[in-house]
Amino acid sequence: MSLPAEILLVGCGYVGTRVAQILRDRRVGLQAWVRTEASRARLSELAIPAIVGDIGSREAWESLTKPPGFLLYGPSSSRGGTVEYRNVFLAGLSHALRQFPETPLLFLSSTSVYGQLTGEIVDEGSGADPDSETGRILREAEEMVLDRGGVVLRIAGIYGPGRTRLLDRFLSGEAAISTMDRWINQVHRDDVVSAILHFLALRRRREVVNVADDEPVRESGFYGWLADTLGKIPPPQSGESRVASSKRRLTHKRVSNAKAHALGWKPLYPSFREGLLPLLPSRTPPPVPGGKERCNEQSY
């Protein structure tokens, strides 16, 4: 499998920058699209070419006259609400599809579109009926992509170097275990990157694929492992978990990555334990029970 020769990368943040660096090193023709001049300057220092503009602007899209070989659509809403979500994921995407109707497309979505509440296992055939407005916007965008034959990656909660939100809450004493002891679904940044590269090369059509690690974990198990590993007290139980994003209603489900495995992808970090050990505060980490230590160079 080979990567597309030319790619337009819409959005180049935490995950996108790492993708862009790898594509640069592999000498793939690449152009990133970012929101601000500061972002363009940051990418310029990494030798990644970028344009600046509002992706929700029809005029901005119409200024791009040469169709890219492949469109990788993964912008951030910059923690915005429904107005920004509509601008980024509906307006921008519709302009992209209108401007480049024949261009293959990979769209980065979120497992937050699964609104299940009873702890069941969900896969790509499960109902995706999010309760939040932002989740419904993502679902609408997904359907636009699928109608054009594109591929949708539903990505679980991303963590990795420089992004350890749940660990930070634990260390600050802000973490709490919900009454239902919710399932947490996560994936390491490097595994998101590898999944993007894998499906860019695989060139599937009209496909939805979950990108998550192999082991959903209950809050009690996640924080219990952190407590044991760091020699600290587990967080208390609370009537409502405080680890959820304000954008989304609390959900309670286990995201299956079996389809991604069947299509040839597997995570470098099969569970949170392998992924978090290198990111813990300086100490000598204990061996992972039942696992392997790794030295490989994150929506829940």
C-alpha cells in the first residue's frame, strides 16, 4: 500500500502536526490548512507548508483552484460551541465537497457520536444517536462524507505527550469516580496517527471505522491502576463524574476496534497502561501485569 502523492490536510493541531511531519519525511506532497498566522509560522519552522483561512468560508475554498489528490479533513473546533461546530464541520465540509467533488476524503470524527448509556459494546453497526448538539453535527458531517464515498474514522479520547487530562485530574485531586463507574475509551496519539496513515494508504470507500485501543476500562480500574502505580489514594466516588467534557453528555459504552484490526491496523499501545507509563511523573515504572514494556517512540 502506498500513500497518496498529494494531500490537503485541513486542520493541523495535536494529531495533525504529527501526521504532517511523517508525510513530510516520506516526501508526500502536502499542504496544511490552519486558522491563524501563528499556526502557519509554527508549521513553517517544521518545514510544513500551510495556508491560513476560515475553512467555513466558501470564498476561501473557491480560491483553491487545483484539486488535491486526497483530502484529509480533521479540523478542531477550538473548544467552540455549536456555532463553531457548524462552521467547521458542516459549512467547511460542504464547501470542500462542492469545490472538489471527485477528491477522495478521509474525515476524522469522534466516538462521542455513540450515545449509549448502559455499558454495552458498540461497533460501527451500532446506533449512533448522540444526545448533544455537537454530536449531532458530527453525525451530519459523517453522512455527508459517506454519501460521497469517503471514509470516517471515529476516534476515542486522545491522550499522549503533552495531553494527559485524566492523569492531570488525578494528580490534582480533581478526579472522581461516577456512581455508574463509567467505561473510558481512549487511544494514544501515536496510534491515531498510525490509523490515519493506514487508512490513507488502504483507500477504502464509504467506510466507518472506530479507532480506539484494545481495552476500554472503568473509571475505578483506570484510577485504581494510577493509585497503585504512583502510590497514591484512589479518588472518591461522586454522584457525577467530573472527567467529562462540557461539550458532551455523559455516555457509558465500550467501543470495539475489531473492525480496524480486521482491516490490518493494530495499536502500538493496546491499553492505557502501556501508553501512560512513559508519561507518568519521573519514577521507575513497575512491570505491566500481563503486558509488555514498550519503548515506542488522544472524546471518551
